[in-house]
Amino acid sequence: MGLAIATISSAITDLSVTGLTIKDIDEIPQAVINRDCPLLVPNPDNYVTRFIAEPDSFGAGSDRKWTATYTLNYLLLYAAVGAGRTTVIEKYSGMVSTAFAFFDAVLASSTLTGTVDFEPDMIGDFGIVDFSGTSFHSCAVSLNVKEFVN
């Protein structure tokens, strides 16, 4: 048995958050337009960070048991900058609400397939990000994952 990062990413995609589209690691768009938003995508610049693998048993190869911990990083693209007739304050409020609705969906989930344990790690870096040449109101969302390997 190997790492289940693809399985876990798929399970995250299956979480239900009203009004939010969640993309899997094989669905990262090359371009995003305002009508695609709000959109949660794996961060293409640093999807997997803080990876640590610790042995849990003696042995070699597939006989050895491991615990892997790492962080999966996403970008919440809420709305294109300057889109619509609302002010930045209204966009900001909706972005914060959507980010924490995702946080709530993670907390309400009893399991993410492939994980032993998981928890929301961080919601932050609220601001403006350039994604494929377009500026979006955005924030970072991260999840800590623990899984047993072998």
C-alpha cells in the first residue's frame, strides 16, 4: 500500500459546501473566469507541504510500517477583482463566509477516505491573488493529514 494523496484529494472534492465548487488534483484549471467562482482548487505552487514520514516498525520495504503526516494546501478563488456591482467589502464578507463553510464541512465529516486523521490547519492570507493572469479575491485553506502506510 502506498500513500493515498490522490484518494484523499478526491474525498475532499466530494465534500458538500453550498455554492462552492471543489476541484481535485487532476482538475486544476489552466484559466478561471468569474462565473467559475467561488472555486476551491489545489494550490499548484505548493499543494503538499510539511511532509514527514516516520517509521512505526522495523523491517525493510513493504514490511515496514510508516506514519506519514503532511499538509494539503488549497486556494479559494472567490471572485474576480472588479467583477459585479458590489464593493470589495461585500466580496470580502462572502469570501470569509465561504472559507469557513468549507472549514465546517471538514469538521462535520467523520472521515476522509485514505486518512487516519485530518484537521483543518489554516484559513488565512485573505487578499488578492493572480491566478492564470486574472486577479481574484482569494484566501489560503490548508488541511493537516495523517495516514498509515503499509
